Amino acid sequence: MSDVVLKHLEAAAIFSVLGLLVFALAFAIMSKLSPFSIRKEIEHDQNTALAILIGSVILGIAHIIASAITG
């Protein structure tokens, strides 16, 4: 493969790892700041509103990460 392709693959791998780390950090902060267990509320209590809220936050973080990567 050419050097350009390898550089793009390397950049994609680095940004993927960084994006996953930022996502994990954001989810950990949300879990620590909430006064209840997010997992218990969604899995056991079937709290649909909380699941939609967490999904929205995840999509927002993904959008921010994608915008940061593309410039």
C-alpha cells in the first residue's frame, strides 16, 4: 500500500481510539453525576425516558467528536 493510505489508516485508528476514550469519559461522568444507577433504571425499572435521554446525550457526544475529527 502507498504511504498516503497507511497515513490515513493510522489517523483513522488514532481518532477512533480517542473518540472511544472521550465517549467512555463522558459516560463515566454522567454515571457519577446522576443520583441513581443508570443501569438499574434502564434495565430493571424499564425507564424509557431515561434511555431516550442517555441515547440523545450519546448522539450529541458522537456528533461533537465527528465534528472535531473532520475539522
